[in-house]
Amino acid sequence: MTNFTMRLTVTVGQFGGFTKLFWSTFFTNCLVAASTLGDVYVIDPRNGSVVKTIKGHVASINDIKEF
């Protein structure tokens, strides 16, 4: 297996802070990020694009679980 480093640059204020971050089992090669702004983001770290945004919470999301 080859080791490699991936870096994702996020502009300050773009997503707020992240409270939980994990690899998705549903979206291949994507990260799921719970935000202090009350949104959940599915992010493709290969190009930095947001694949899906789930909105609706008015407060910070402290924990999330993918089913």
C-alpha cells in the first residue's frame, strides 16, 4: 500500500467549525462533517467540492451517525 498525504484548504467562515468528521460509507471517498453552523456537509477531499449539504438545524450539531 502506498502512503500519501491529502490536504483540503477551507476558507475561514466557509463551514464554521467542525464538531464531527468521518469517512462516509454511503458516499464513496467522501468525508461527512457536522458543522457548528448547524449543517452537515458531504465533502469530496480529492477536489474540495461539497457533494451534499443537509440544512435545517438552528444550533451546532455535536454528533452524527451514518446509517
